[in-house]
Amino acid sequence: MIDNRTAAIEYARSQHERYVNDLIELVKIPSVSTDPNYVADIRRAAEHVQKKLKAIGMENIRLIETPRHPVLYADHLHAGPDKPTVIIYGHYDVQPAEPLDLWHTPPYEPTLRDGKLYGRGASDMKGQVMASLHAVEAVMKHGGLPVNIKWLIEGEEEIGSPNLLKVIRDNKDLLTADFALNPDGGILGEDLPAIIYGLRGLAYFEVHVSGPDHDLHSGIYGGSVLNPAAELARLIAGMHDANGHITLPGFYDKVQALDAEERAELGRLPTDEAYYMKHTGVPMLWGEKGYSPVEHTGARPTLEVNGLLSGFTGEGAKTVLPAKAMAKISTRLVPNQHPDDVEKSLIKYMEQNARSAVTWSVKQITSGNPASITSRDSDGVKALSKAMQSVWGKRPLFRREGGSVPVVYQMKEELGIDSVLTGFGLPDDNLHAPNEKLTLGPWYKGIEALIHFFHNL
Amino acid sequence: MIDNRTAAIEYARSQHERYVNDLIELVKIPSVSTDPNYVADIRRAAEHVQKKLKAIGMENIRLIETPRHPVLYADHLHAGPDKPTVIIYGHYDVQPAEPLDLWHTPPYEPTLRDGKLYGRGASDMKGQVMASLHAVEAVMKHGGLPVNIKWLIEGEEEIGSPNLLKVIRDNKDLLTADFALNPDGGILGEDLPAIIYGLRGLAYFEVHVSGPDHDLHSGIYGGSVLNPAAELARLIAGMHDANGHITLPGFYDKVQALDAEERAELGRLPTDEAYYMKHTGVPMLWGEKGYSPVEHTGARPTLEVNGLLSGFTGEGAKTVLPAKAMAKISTRLVPNQHPDDVEKSLIKYMEQNARSAVTWSVKQITSGNPASITSRDSDGVKALSKAMQSVWGKRPLFRREGGSVPVVYQMKEELGIDSVLTGFGLPDDNLHAPNEKLTLGPWYKGIEALIHFFHNL
């Protein structure tokens, strides 16, 4: 007699056709969160997932209303108090499909071609939500769930999760858990399973420099006053030294150094210099001295100019000496750096460096969020790593991603729990773009990996 | 029996009421060159001035047609070949009067209040054209003109004289002369007569810096590529040293040093630091070390950022690492600097300083023009200086202006002649603004000064 784990895996292998048909049903619903025209569809998507959760035996199912799109909650808490409780995070909304004329088949008529399912949301992340659901079902049907699970599936991820924080805050008791599984990431290739254990934080600023009280004629006054655009440029230039280190006072004070073991682990990633050259199109990479591109983008803090605006920017020539200049400047943070500390550093830098012939202001224009990191020795990461090894026959890659995922930070802040990020989409799935697709091979493997994951916990 | 000069002066003093009425007639015509709705009015203004020139005895009067507004030519060449020939330059077009609600009396219903005539164009420069015409008439009526004169009065000055260069080029023989009188400047106070003997030149560039082949996500790629906006900022920052000197290689090679005599002369100007503070509203002046504001703005070359644009500049935060960045950068030039040399300097600077992780381009986006300077020892300047001394009882101030006047450069290039710039408007005449006015006291003095000027030549 085979064990429950093996039985669940075999069951999952027998269900591929149904899995695809189930996913097709969900992808057919145009649950575009940003567009008021789809408000009925997005509720239909929420209710569709709700029905699916009910069908596999989830309990306490509810739609938590928000000012916009509801958050779906469900749980199954019968593994016992000595077993871990896992929140499975997901979102049922999708990006708009436009430009429609670039789709080879209609975005909401999911189409199978060459082992890939084409349709908006197939990979991001309806496919990942359904993979989780299928894995849970398979485990439940074969001996029952060895862990307690709670589902938190929102409908506003593609518009920046404006209401999720409040839902989490208002439902802290409901959402107690040991950690979260967030399958909204991806793997690096069909044969390159990956776990994201770190995300950078973000602090985003507007810097304004003002000089004259109105735009001046550059002939009549040019030479007698400090040009705010030139002064802003000088200030920006001084924010990095020649080695690409950031010069804001105290910026690195709390930054954790990378140890040799972690650098070796990150060195396994296939995203080498050639990868970054190809995906950015630059004539030459450039980053902080002493670190690799993978470290530059995932494990080291950065400061970027996101926008610049001053004076006359239209066609032709206008001989204006601008009254003011503005830069959008953001920093990506690594563990232990806090956005408010960075704001203090930036203000101190301006105090020390801006000349008195101009005035200036610094404003943090988003609430920002610190970085998050989940120990690679945590139960969740170990269980998933082992699961991927079972399915792919190799250790997964461990990634630190450069961007921020607000829900990860919100769960850390409000619930005190770390997140394990994974997913079974591929880098070329065309997320947010025409012809989004899900490659079924690694998706089936992902369902098996999640079955192992629940059994490994 | 009184001499011709004195008789002309006395005659002019007797004509004040008629002079004002004549000017009112001309100001009533809304000759707005930029606005197609006024195309009939602008021709009416040209024909009005044409009639006035005919009435005082000018000859060879013609409207030289252009693709837009005609240039008025007339001459009076009976002083003999041993006498100098002077081109009197003027323009009969005006700026738009908008915003109309800020005018205390309608812009085209000239109104006298407190010895000032309010109306669009009263000072800039219908008043100056009529002052020249009245002076010539007074001299002619009392012994005849002791010089040969040619009038060149255009209708497109307020839109940048797009067709004047071709008119000058096509009529070189007609326009041979010894120098030009250009009364489109002004004096610095009712009791501060002034002659402008120098103008700065202009070279205007767009600098583009490009990095990635598309805008990147600053989280995913930030840290691995050189940010084009940051690199542009660094390049701009390096264009000046800490003393405000321009660092472009060879930029100062041909710059003429200011001698002590000229610096003393410029030091007589009342435009001191307080003046520049007041008119710019800056918290502190800032300029090239070792020079005064008057020198900064008139006699030293400058480099200004006129515009900056990169990435996301709207409301809020977008975490983009921009693919490219653009700056509009212009230099004001002093005698012997040529725009094409400056372009070479700027390109060399970029070659020496821009990093290989970006690409860049430099484009001169206007044809540019060198500086122009008229010797203070030239016959024209000396005659006008002596004339002003006679009327105001003091030496005029000698100014070098920071801006460019294309016609001055065009006459130098095409006709080989220098210009003497003056005018009888005041700094607070509200040129190009609501409630433009002409203060009659200095205007009457200006007519007398021009009578002396013609006799002094």
C-alpha cells in the first residue's frame, strides 16, 4: 500500500486535464481590478474561487468587504495545535489586457498551444492560486491535511493592494499563523526551481530645489544666480562616489554584510552578467564595486533617480533659467534599514551639501517599507526546498528579489510572520503584457511540489 | 541767430503735444505679430509708419514683403559721400496684450496718466521708432540732415525675426552703411542715460544620455546599470568647478579678459548686488569667483541648464529606472567665442567624462550666434555719448547686455557693421506685460539726444 503523499501525487498526475479546465474557467472571468467596468466580473471571480474553496472542503469561508474589491478568507484548522498554521496568500485580480490587438488569441478566451495556456492571469496569478488549491485538495483526499491552513486571497494586488493592510489589521486574530506561503513569484526556468527568501524595501522621495522666485531670462540674469537645475544635478551627482557607494550620511549604518555562504548560494543563480545585459540592453553593466549583479539588485541597497524635471523641456530652445528643479529619488533597502532613517540621511546630506544660494525640500512621498528576509533555515523554506528537490531532483535556487511586495511587509508588521515566496511561472510568461501564458509542465510539477511541501511541514 | 542744432532742439521742445498724439495714433493699431487675427492691423501699422516717413521727406520708401509681415525700408542720402551712413533699426510689431483683465486702461486705447503714456508698444518700441522719426524731422527742418540715413523697420521682432536675415541678405547693396543705431534698448533710470555697446552670444544644446533600451523596474534592475538621469546629473555637475568656472576643455581659450578701464566703467552701473537680489528673488547671489554681477551677466560667458527631463515626473511614485535623460544646456558667449567652438568643447567634455555604461549625444539646436561688441571709441558711440551728455548733463552709462539681439549679429555678419544700442524707456516700463507705459520726460530728452547725435556725427 502506498503512503498518503505518494497517493496524493499520483492523484494529481491523473487530474491534469481537469486542472487545466478548472484554470480555464477562472481565466475566462475578466477580473481587471483597475477598471470600474469590470467590477461585476471581479466579484464573479471572487465568488468563483470561493465556490472552489468550498468544494474542496474549506471552512469559515467569507468575503471581507473593502471600499473596492473583497478579500476572500477561508481556513481548515484540523491538524491540531502542535502542527503549523500556514497562510496561503493569493490574488484573483488581473492586469488589463490592453493593447488587445497584440494578443494572438483573445485574453479571456484561454487557449492551449504547445503545452502552454494563453490568457490574462494564467500565470499572474490565477494559475498559482489554482495550483495551491489543487495541491490542498489532493492532500486532503489522501489522508487529510497535516497542517492548518488559512487562505487570504485579495482582489486589488494589481492596483497596489490599497485596502489589504486594513483588512489584515482588522483581522489579526483571524490571521494568526506561523508563516505565509506566497506563490506570486516564479521559477527561473523549467528546470530551475526557486525560492525567494528576501525582498528589498523602498523609500521614495521628492527633492525640490528652488532659486529665483520666477523663471529668469538666462541672458539677462545668467551668471549671477545659482541655477537650481545645475545645483540639483550637483547634489544628485554627490549621492554616489566613484565606486558606486551611496554617500548619504549613515546610510549603511545598519546594513547587514553578506556572508560567504550566502554569496556562494546567490552565486548559483543563472542570472549572470549576460542575463542582465540582455534584459536591460545597456552597453555595459555598472554597479557598486565589489558585488555581482545578483547582489547589486537583490542584496545591496541602491539609490536611483526615478525622474527629473526642470525648466523648459519642449521642442526647441527657450533661454530660461529655471526657478526650480525636482527629482524623484528612491532607495531600495536591505534588512535593518528603515525608510525613516533613510529620510534622515537624505536630509542630512542636503543640509551638508546644498548651497545657501538655493532653498530645498525633501519629502518622502510613499509610506515606504523596510526590506524583509526569511531565514533559509526556517521550517517553511526548508519544507519547500526539500519539496522542490523531490520533484525536480535538484536543490532550488535561493533568490533575494530587488523589488518590494507590500503584503509580505504588511504580514511581517501586523502578524509578525515571515513569507516564503515561490511560484511556478517562467520569466518569459509575459506578465502584465499581451500573450500572457502559463507553461503547463512546470505548473504540474509545482502542484506536486506543494503536495510535498504540506507533507514536509 | 541760433545755429541749426539749437533751432532743432527748440523746435522739438515746442512739439511735445503733437509728438504724443502721433505716438497715440500708432499705439492704437494692435500690431500683434504672433497672432494671425491681427494680420491686417500689422500691415496697417507698417503703412502708417510708411506714411509718416514719407511725410518727413524720406525717399525710396518700400515695404519689402516676407512670408509673413513686411519690412519697411526708406532712406535719405543727401549728406554727401564723405558723411557717414547710419541704418536706423526699429520694429513696428508688439507683443500680445493678454492677460487683458490686468490692464488698468485698455492696451490699444493709449491713456495719459501722471506724465506717462499707457498702452501696448508705447515703450517697446513704437515710442522709440517715433522718437527717431521726430528727431530726424527736427534736424531736417533746420538745415537738413548732416548724415545719410536708411531705415529698416521690421514687423516680426516679437516673434524672433524669422524673416529678417533673408531680407538683409537679399538687400546687401541697399543696406550698405557705416553703422546701425538700434534704439530697442532702454535707459536705467530717468536720470541714468545708457548706451549698450556689447551683447553676449548664444549657443544652445540638447544633451541626451541613454542607458537601458527601455525603462526598467528600479527594484528588479536597480543597482546593476548606470542610471542615465544620475549620469546626466554627474556630467552637468562637472561642467562647473567650485569657483563657478566652466570646465569644458578650451571653453575660455578665446575669451577676452576685461581690462581695468572697462571694469571701472562697468562698475559705474547702478545694477549692484541689491538690484540683482531684488529682481531675481534668490536668497543669495552666486556667480563666477572674482567678478561682479554686472560682469557675470554681461561680460563673462556662462553655462546654464535651461531644462531637465527624465523618467517619471507626474504625481506620486513610480519606481522606474529611466532609459534616458535629457538636458537643455545653453552657453552665453563673449567676444571671440564661437558657438561651433563651444559645441566642440562640449563634445570633448562628454568624450572625456561620460562613462561607457551609457551612450550620449550633443546637438546644437539653434544656429547660435557669437557675441557682438562695438568699440566705445567708435564714431557712433562717441556721438551718442556726447549727445547724452549734452541733454542729461552727465556721461551715459556703458552697458554690456547679457542677452542676444539677432539683428545686431545679422547686420555684423551680413553687412559688416556694428550697432549702437540705446533707447529711452525705463526698466519698469512693463515690457511684454500688462500696463506697458512710456514715461514722457526721458522720452522727450531722448528725442533731443538723437538731434544732437545726428549733429555730432
